[in-house]
Amino acid sequence: MSAYTAPSQIAERQLAYFEGKHVLVAGEAEDLFPVELSKHCESVTVFTTNYGYHRQLQSCNGISSCFGAEFSQETNADMVLLYWPKAKAEAEYLLAMLMAKLGQGTEIVVVGENRSGVKSIEKMFKPYGLIKKFDSARRCSFYWGQCHQEVKPFSLQDWFKTYQVNYQEHTLTIKSLPGVFSHGEFDIGSKLLLDTLPQLNNKVLDFGCGAGVIGSVMATLNPAIELEMCDISALAIESSKATLAANNLQGKVFASDVYSACSNDYQFIISNPPFHSGLDTSYSATETLLRDAPKQLTPNGELLIVANSFLQYPPIIEQAFGKCDTLNKTNKFAIYYAKN
């Protein structure tokens, strides 16, 4: 069995396309194919919005990895290898940014699973040039194209979706970039979590902050807290920073791969944890979040999370803390609580 994802496997079948090229890899890349690719082309740079993937690549020889919401490095890249992201709006965002950065003449290869809607690239790429499917295998497609049009400059600010969230007596402005959880709406699970929260004090971590809805509400209702917000996504980090600024709120927002960049003195860890990785369901980050929470909390620190009721989180929380309480429940969501 290949160590590569299906999109990487189809790219591997077509290595001739990459020969002699300076390749910029972007999108939903998840494996070490860029390292293999670097043996077949002039250079490989990976631009990723996923901090966990960036950390994984930093120890790899032969490639350079850039993490952020925007690719701003100087580059001699003349080809993009785009792994089709799960959110179509994120693909539009990446295309607009990368084509503006690299300009006319840039070649592009797009790979993705057919069920992810990769066929949309045919229409989406029209403002830039022509793109055509050249291979399909393992339920994936391989497209090659080239940018022939003049590309308008890219501005990150143009890509924020702004919406209002009303909670109790407060109206908050939420700013969200494409592909970020809670993009354009108030999530029902987040609202249930906020309805269940006790009075907060001291240092509070909003883990997996997304567009910053939970963190902003907590800071509004508990102005004395020391708020920290973390996420694995650079697009989420920029969204949360913009949301805090839009509401004149203070908080430290940073990228973290589970607790990799977090401190260990939180009074509260509050989370609506993600359980999707790419198109498939992944629970491993949340399981680590729960299992290691006691080490990140103060001696009497508290954990509160919202989760789909069908997820088997209470046994993990019980193993970590010795006890898990269910504070609130609907037919879809449950609020779990534990104390150090």
C-alpha cells in the first residue's frame, strides 16, 4: 500500500510534468510526496495553511515549507501543484492569491478526489487561462493548465466574510476567511457551549478558535479574563484576529498543533473541537486535546467541550481526569465537563 494519498499517487504517475520546474505546492496536501517530488524537479516549496503539516515538513530535507494565510515569500516558482481543498471557496482564494503572486505564464497542476468537487477547477480557472484533465485514477483527477491572463492584485481584506452574531444582549461582528469553521453562521453547538459556560476567570484558552466566535463572546461577557485562542489553520488565526479587532477585544491568537505552542497554566480550556480532516473524519487531534488537557490546566483548572452526542469522548475524559460530567445535552450535542 502506498504511503501517499490518492491525489499524490496520481501526481506521482505524471512526474514528467514537473521536470525542470520550480514547483510551489499548495492546498490540502497531507503527505510527504513533496519530498519525493523534489528529486524530479528543480525545487519544491510548500505553502500550507496547516500548522501541523508545516511542522512535519520542517524536518524534511530538500524542500522549504511556508506557513501562513498568504504566500508572501520571494519565489522563483513557475508551477503550482494545487491539492484541491475541501472548501470550494478556499480553492478560489488560493488560486486568486497564487496566480496574483506568480503571474502570467505560470503552469498549474490540480489534483483531487472526484467526490471533493475537483471538476469545478475547469470553470474556476477560466479567468486565468485554460486547464484540462489529463489523467484519472483511484477516483481522482489530474488537471494541467497555464495562466495566460493578466491577474488582478490580491488583497486579503477582500476575502473576509463579515456577519453579525447576537448573543444575550450583545451583537458581535465576526470576520471569516474561506474554509474556516463557522464561515458565515453561528454554529448551534457553539451556542449550546456558551449557554452552559460558568463565570470565567484568569487564563482561558479557546482551543480550535475558528473564526473567533466563542473567544469573542467569552471576552465580551468576562472582560477580566486573559484570553488565548489557538487553531491549526492560518486562515482561522487571521479570522480570529480580525474578529477580535472588529469588536475592540483583546486576546492572544496563535497557531498550535494541538498543544504544541500552548502554555500549561490555563484555568479553563473551552472548545468546540474539530473532527474533520480533509474529506474524512478524524478524531485524533481531539483525543489528544482531551487526554493531555490536565497537563495544560492549573491544579483546579476546568475543561468544557461541546461534541456531537454520538462521539465517544466521555471515556477519554474520564481516563484523563478521573471523572466526566455531562452538563447539557440536546438530541445532537452534549457539553462535557471535567476538573483537575
